[in-house]
Amino acid sequence: MRPLLYFSDVVTLTFDADKCTGCGMCLAVCPREVLRPSNGKVEVAWRDACIECGACRRNCPGGALKVKPGVGCASAMIDKMLGRKKACCVDDDSSPSCGQ
């Protein structure tokens, strides 16, 4: 069973398959199974599950993965619950909108 997701298409994760060496380090360190092996390399299997921990990026010798390390949208949801106005990834109608 896949874990619960809060928002779709707000993750900063990007992957450049041409830079992937197929070492599998990202597979070993990803806590959410965002990546999977594919034809001797890896591919992004479930991008929205990424929590932006940055482990894949830090362990990729080829520089194939990029992600703005953070805590995903967890801080945004907490900010929203606390009534803070600048909650990244959450606006007043609970739809994704970063940078406002």
C-alpha cells in the first residue's frame, strides 16, 4: 500500500537520465521509494511521494538528481493550520501555490 499524499505536482525533484550512472545509490537512500531501477539506470517512479529530504541528490555521483532540500509540504501544512499567511504550497483554498 502506498503512503498518503497531500498534494500533487509540487515537488522540486528533477532527474536527468543522461547523467545517471546506474549505481543505485539513490535507490538505497530514498525513504519513500520514489525511484526504481530501469534498464541499468533508474527512473522516477512516484515523484509526488518525494519528501525533498535531499538524500538522493547528495548520494548521486553523476549529478542526475536535483531537489531543493526541505521537508516537502509538511511545513506548509503546519503553517496553514497555524494561520500563517506565507504557507508555501498551500493557499487559502488549499490548492498548491508556492512563492506567494
